[in-house]
Amino acid sequence: MEPTGKVLVVDDYVPNACAMGDLLVAAGHTVRIAHSGHEALRLAADDVPDLVLLDVVMPEMTGVEVCRELKTRNATRLTPVVLVTGSQERNHRLEGLEAGADDFLRKPIEVTEFQTRVRSLLRMKSLIDELESTEAIVRMLGQIVEARDPYTEGHCQRLADYATSLGEALGLTRVDLDTLNRGAVLHDVGKIGLPDTVLLKAGRLNPRELALMRQHPIIGDSLCRTVKSLERVRPIVRSHHERIDGRGYPDGLSGEDIPLLAQIVGVVDVFDALTTNRPYRKAMTIEAAYKIMLSEAASGWCPVQLVTTFIEVHQNRRYINVMISA
């Protein structure tokens, strides 16, 4: 059975919009029509469509501008956008591609081509939604891990905030920053496979328990391997406990063999662990945590510059928060 979906048709010329809408309704799709770019963005925000058919030449806001805006919004960045134009000019296609358009249709529309492309793009969106659902399940597992341990409430979100702030200070790309955010949230998802007797133990772990604990990056990597959209996150999940001197786990990586994003999450993970209450000790002061991290970095844990940059970023955040609350 061919997928049906919610389609947003955007065209300032009413007969064209209605003609496309009639074809879509006849095929079983739910259709909404907008006659301007601003109206289209409002409708897409109110109810995220599965597909957008977008006229290029419109007053006030062009189809390319609408496309670019849709692709920057989290809710619609994966929604397929088809630009519809009667123009044969090459620059319209180039501008559309740069804005993130997924396909193009020429006016006048040929019905069979129109129906085929709509079916194809809705099928693609359905597959994307399945991947997103699977990722949501993995994220839920990460939240379950956090919920098992009252001492780590909010840990993953704090790490996501710290890691992206550090990544911005290091000049990382938007793609890497998004990966850092997701990787920080999921870094300990493998702890779902650990027994409470190990995860929640108040005292020092014995050798057998420590060996079990050190399996959680491998378990997490295996979980993420099942989700194609988490491919970039896997090195963070697996390697955030590695050390540049080779004494980390689970693979004993050293130096530049340890992915930078994993090192970043490793740094903020240690800071959050030091500055929050845990079953085996009380939270340290922020200044004490800074000193321990610098000492550990100097002894071979991670690049000292990574820790000093984090400290600068964190101190700036503290200053800004104080100014806001003053």
C-alpha cells in the first residue's frame, strides 16, 4: 500500500494551488494550502507536514527563502521540500539546492510525474520517521538509565549543554555540534545493561564489578549500531572513557586515535561527576573540580588545552548566570 500523508501546498496563484490540491486529495492525502511564504511557515509550525510543495516565485517571500527557513527548524528539517517553478533558469535550481530542496517540478505540471514524485518522497519521509522513532527509543533507554539513579538526574542534559558550549568555543561545525548534543545525551545508554548492584553501589567496585561497568560503552555502541541516524554518535558512546596515554577503556586507544568529540564528552562527563552528589561521595566545589581535572590532564588523561578551554567556557557561563540573576 502506497503511503499517504499530510501535504502542504504553497502557491500565491490560487488556480495552481487548487489544481495540485485536487490531485493530492484524489490520491488520498490530507492537504493544506497556503498562498504566501509567511502563511506556509505558520501552517508548518502549527502542524508539521510530511511533504511541502512550494512555488518558487512568490511576492514578499520566495519559495527558496521559505525552503531555507523550513530546513533550519528542528521540526521540519527532515520534511521533504519540492520547489515548483516555471522558470528554466539554472540559478533557481542552484539556489534551491543550497537552501536544502529535495526535488524540483516544472510548470506546467505533468500529472504522472507529479504523482510519482509525491509517492516517492512520502515513502522516503516514512522511512525517516521510522529511523527517528528508533532513535527516540534509544534516547528513552538513556533516560531510563538516568531515572534508575537519582544521583544522576539531569546529568545527560547538563552534559549536552556543556559539550556544545565547549564545541562552539573550539570552532566546531554545526554538524559536529549536533552530534555532540546527541552523543552527550546518549553517552551512557549502555548502562541499561548493568545490574543495579553495580550501577548503584555506594562503595568501591571490586574487580569483577569494575569489569562489568567497563562494558557499558560497548553495550551502548551495540545499541546505537542498530540506528543508522546514530552512526556519527557511536564514537562518542564507545570512546568517552579513553585516555590519551592509552590507559582508558574499552579499547585502550591513545593520542589522536581518540575522536575529538569523544574527548569533549569525556571532559564534561568528569566535571559533572565531580560536581554532583554520588552514592560514594559528596559533590566537590567547582574550583576543586577544576584543579583535579587539570592535574589529571597533565598526567595523561586528555589534552590540557581541552580542559583549560572548558574551564574558560564554564567560568564565562557562571559569570553570565550571575549577571542575569543579579
